[in-house]
Amino acid sequence: MAKGFEMAGFNQVCGLDWFKEAGMTYRENFSHPLIEGDITQREIKDKFINTVKEKLNGKNLTVLSGGFPCQGFSMSGNRVVEDPRNSLYKDMLEIIKELQPEFIVAENVKGLRSMLKGKVEDKIKADIRKLGYVVNVTVLNSADYYVPQKRERIIFIANRIGKKNFHPAPLLESDSYITTKEAIGDLVKLKDNPKFNHVRTNHNDDMKERLAKVPEGKSLYDKYSDSWKKCPWNEASCTIKENHGGVNIHPIEPRVITVREMARLQSFPDNFIFKGTKSKQMVQIGNAVPPLLAKAIALSIKQTLKK
């Protein structure tokens, strides 16, 4: 999200995450501060809020963006109840209350829309409205915004300055999506280069044979249809994930894709370098908002400000 907003011309103020390796990557690629720690701890929350206020130096905060887990919502009668796994959602609301950003952008998995028959989405919208915001929600497909990957995510956009919220209109039709081949075809000939995050996994001969036989769009394992999935070569890739060690299969080579190939399919520029072990790098990329999707969202906020 931070990279996409930077691409759209926004000035970054501060980041916050508990994931150590993501913090290493963040500091490698951005010059603004990152607060590393657990958002639920008051000390960390205060450190983030105070850093943002200090960097703003009296100016308004335009956008606060983030993503939060939502698996802990459940029902009690007609009431949506929360468990501790949803504390990050409440903490984000607390930070919004204190920093009063003009806009909020929140990203989540598409499945949130159907959680508890839509009541979870309704509760989140109601809680944001209570803080004085007009909120709109939609599902965006990253491939519509030049990301070489079909990745659908729910995006909340809210503002408290009396404007109409715009979600970005699609920039591409499905027949002109960027393909996997266009995105990573040149990397097939590139030798392994750890500094470029391009190191192939060494599979044994039996595994290579099994990977080669997997049809495009299908998974190596019947039980895990969402991981170990082979990317289609002449279409936009399927959703890129790191699922407990399982990563996507290369369409034309008998191996899983490299970190750099994952990054390309998520639309990260080649000068964006990932830190930590290879597996931690893959987790970071699998969890990321594609920068070109974030850029499109950021530009739609700029449109709202201009209007």
C-alpha cells in the first residue's frame, strides 16, 4: 500500500507493523519512519500516533491506510460479537479517532463481504460512520489496474470532509490483462541472483516431474486447491500466495516461482528489494497489496480532493 501511494505522489509519514522481516524490507525501500511492534500495546500505539503528529508538524493527515484480520467475528442473536483476534480492527479505529485523517483506506479479503451474511461488513461501515466518515465499499480486481494477476480484494474508502468517495474505474478489459509471460518471461533466462531476490528452489527429480504435470490453474495437491497452484502463462496469473510453505508453480519450468517472480506478479518494481529469509520474503509478498492497485486507489482519492 505504501509503495502504491508513493507512486501516486503522496508523501509518506509513518508505517506500523509487528512483522520483523517486513520491517527490514520497509526500511530498505522507504526513508520515512516505521514503528515496529504490536499495535495493541498502548506504548506502540502512542509511539506511532506521536511520530505521525511530529512529522505532520500541524498539518492534516490526508490518508490513513491499513489491513486488519477479521476471522474473529461471530454472532450472538442479531448482534455481531468480536474476539481478541479482532483487536487490530478496534486499534485501527482508535488511531483514526486520535489522528482524524481526512481519508481512510482499508483492505481485506473478498470473503469478508459474505461473513455472517454481510453483517460484518455492515458493522465495520457503521463503526467508521460513528467516527464521522462517509464510507463506501467495493471489490476490486488487481488485474484491472495493470497488475499481472487476478486478485480480488475488498476496499473500504471513507472520508470526513464531505466529499463523494471514488473507487478507481477499471483501466483494462479482461482481454487485455497483463499476462504472466509478459511479467516474468525474461526471468527464465536470468541466472540466480540473491541480491535481486531471484533464487530458484532446488526440487528433486520426482518433484520436478510432478510439478511439470500440473495443468495451468490447477494445484499440485487436491486438498490444497489454493496453494501450489500453477500460474497460467498466456493470461494474468492466478492469485499469488504463500500458504504454509506452498507457493505458485512456474508455468513453463518444473519449479515454484522465485521471490522476484512473485514480486513482478504483484507489480512491485525491480528496485524494490525484499529482506529476510526466502520464505519470509514470500510471506511478505503474498500478504501485500499490489502497488499498482494501491496507486489506482491513491489516484482516486486525489480525484476526490480535486472535486
